[in-house]
Amino acid sequence: MADLGVVTKALLAIARDTSDDRVLATRICRACVEGLDVDGAAISLLTARTARQTLAATDETAELLEDLQFTLNEGACMEAARTGNPVLVADLRQSSSHVARWPMFAAAVLERSAVRAVFALPLQWGAVNLGVLDLYRRKPGALDDAQLRDAIAAADAAALMMLGLRTEPDHGGAAWLDHAVAYRAEIHQATGMVSVQLDVPAAEALARLRAHAFLHDQLLIDVAHDVVSRRLTFTEDLD
Amino acid sequence: MDRSSNEREELASRAFVTLADTLVDDYDIIDLLDRLVGFCVELLPTDAAGIVLGDARRELRAVAASEEAAHMMELLQLQADEGPCLDCFQTATAVSVADLTAASDRWPSFVAAVEQRTDFRSVHALPLRLRGRAIGALNLFGEVAGLLPQRDLALGQALADVATIGILQEQAIRRGEVLGEQLQLALNSRVVIEQAKGVMAQYAGITTDAAFERLRSYVRSHDLRLSDVARRIAEKEFDLTEIIPPSTPSRRRR
């Protein structure tokens, strides 16, 4: 039914036993370079609070792009992380509203590399920012419809995989949230409720929900339903 | 329906003016869609309205509903698998069902869910259409069996077109990007809003539906962006006493 792009298919085929976020990020980046018409990819973590960190880069140029942004404190990837919006720049040499917002980054990229186009896609699950997928191309030009669709679907799948890994209870099991379940309203509502009950960030609240589902051999959606209908309240010593 | 056509025309033009006003520089797409489904219920002889959008995998996701009641969002979300919205989305043409009880062969689980949770009898799905393709659908539910008159359908389609324009801002349409950045943002904003509803519901001891009503009236009366405020609430960087005054005795004591 869903019309999966080639990259999304490749991502879904990635072994579910990936237990390390750098390994997972590296595989996601490679799948993007192989499946999309881009020359390199990187995934960085850069939320407002946590330290900036590049998890994976397919080559030195991809790594340079990340380093430049962190050093200059501006750029496509930082903007994507801040706004939660994809940032698509077809040609860094052409003046655009994007380039005008981060002139130092654009100038530095053109001076120090052969990169002409950058596409930064935020990896997010609601208010939870899981990083940014950065793609670059030496040839200028926009992603066409199919490529953009594929890239966004890949970022979507990558976000759920990163989220799955980060909220994975220690006991193993499926390594990521099912796409159909991940967008059920009650799961988001329960995440918000548990984040207040335990005074923890949303990602951790989701981790607790998943751990509870695992321990009690329940479906995540059923646990979420119990929380929203107030049959289940999380406390520090629950589980 | 006993409304005079003059009064209705006036309401309709006021709705379009309001929607056009929303389409300013930095508009909030979720807020626009939320207002739009509200206008559908006001202007059309329909009891509930919702909007679903196709994501990058062309799977439908619910983004706005005239009632935030959980069953309404679920009815929309269910149609990712089957239902009038999915048919409308795939064919990019309107799907009208005068009486759902006669449609259980066509969409068994959708019709069962409608019968179990609501009093709806009729359903219309109008495409959010762009160059022959649908990017989503506007869903109208009625508690009386029967089809909407042609002029109501035309007005409904006009509202659906406003939604399309809002989502694929003019610039994106010119560039030919069917799946604009805006669409992705709208889909994620929906998740943020649900997370924020949970935070508010837990904080104030109210239902998630009531939480949304508070949130909506707060952002409208303060002229703020719905998705911005929801994000700050979900990140717990928003002082909720602004929206929910600590008036209940148990809170005042703290």
C-alpha cells in the first residue's frame, strides 16, 4: 500500500540488531548515498541542550560541512535542527533567503570544498529532535519530486530507527517503532503525560512506556491507551 | 439549511477572508487547517470535518479535526488502511457515501468503527488536489443519511483548495515540489500538538480534548502560532499557568 522509496526499503532492511547509534547512523548515511543522487551524507546530533556531535559522515567533505557549522554556529543543518523544517539549497552560489541567513557558512563551503547543493532534513518525532540528516551534492540543482519524497521518507524512517534505539529497553526486542504505531495520537499524548508524571523529557517518557509494554508483554498502543484513560500512572518506582 | 442564501454567502465570504488573512508571511499551517475544518462545520450541513495528508511514503496521516475528540482523529487515522479518504486520495476524485450502512462490504473495518463510536451515517471525501494528484483529503461526516447538495460540495471543494494552497505555499507550487517542506512540517506539528495535549492533560488533570480547547483559545486570543506554543509546551519550556490558571484548591496550596 505504502509506496516505499528505494532508500526507505534499504533502511528497513538494515539489521534490527544494530545496537549502537553510530553504527546505525553510518548505515543510514550509506543507504542515502547509494539510493539518492547525492555525493555524501552525515548525521549530527545538535539539540539546543545536548552537545553537538557528528554521529556519522560518509566522507571527509561531509564531515567538513558538519565541522564548519559547529565552528561558525550557523548553516543548513543548524537551521533544520532549530526550525524542525527541511532546508533545501539547490545552489550555494545563488543568493537565496537561506544563504542570506548563513553567509559565512555558505562562503566557507564554497571556498573549502566542491559542494554546491546541501539538503538538511531534521530527524524528529514531534518535539523530540533526534538529529539532522545532511546530504550534499557537488552538482548544483534541486532534488526532483521523487528524490525529495524519497529523501524525506528516508529521514522519517531514520528518525524512527534512532528513536527506537534511544528508547530501547535493555532487554532487546524489535529495535524500532513500527511506522503505523508511531503516528497514533494516543502514543504522543501518553508520552506527554508520562513526561509530566516522571518529570523527564519526551524521549525518556517514551522509553519508559516501551519498557513497561515489554515487561508486561503488552502492545505499546495499549499501554498508551491505559495512560490516557488514567488507568495507569507512572511513578518513580513503577516496574 | 433553512439559512437564507444571503446569510450563507456572507458567512462563506467571511470565512475566505479570514483564511486569506491567515496566509500571511509566516503562517502556521496547522492553525490554518484547524480553522478550515471549523469553517466546514459552520458553513456546510455537516456534523464533523477532518483533514488527512499523505506523508512521504504516501501513507495517510490525520492532521486536523473539527472536534479533537479521540474518536474523530482515530476515524481519520484508520483510513490509512481503508475508507473513503484513502479511495479519494488514491484516485484524486471526490468520494460520496449517502449511507454508510450500505458500505460495509467496501470498507468493513472503517464502517464498523464509525458505527461503534459515532452516530455518523453519511461521509464525503474531497481531494486536496494538485495537478491531477491528491496530497490529502477533506473528510465530511453527517449524522443524517444523504448526499450533500451540489453547491455544498462545490463550497467544500473550494475549502479543500484553500487547504492545498496553504500547505504548498505559492513558492513551492511554482517550483513544482509536490511534497513541500510545509507538508512535512504540518505532519510533524500534529505529533507535537498531541504531545503537548498530553503534557497539559496531566498537568491540569483534564482530558486531552479539553487540553486542546484551552490551547486553541489561548493561542487565538494571544495571536500566537499554535504549533510554536505546542512545541514549547511539549518541551516543557512554557509556563502552563498562563493557559491554565492555578485556581483549583489543590494547586493553590502548592
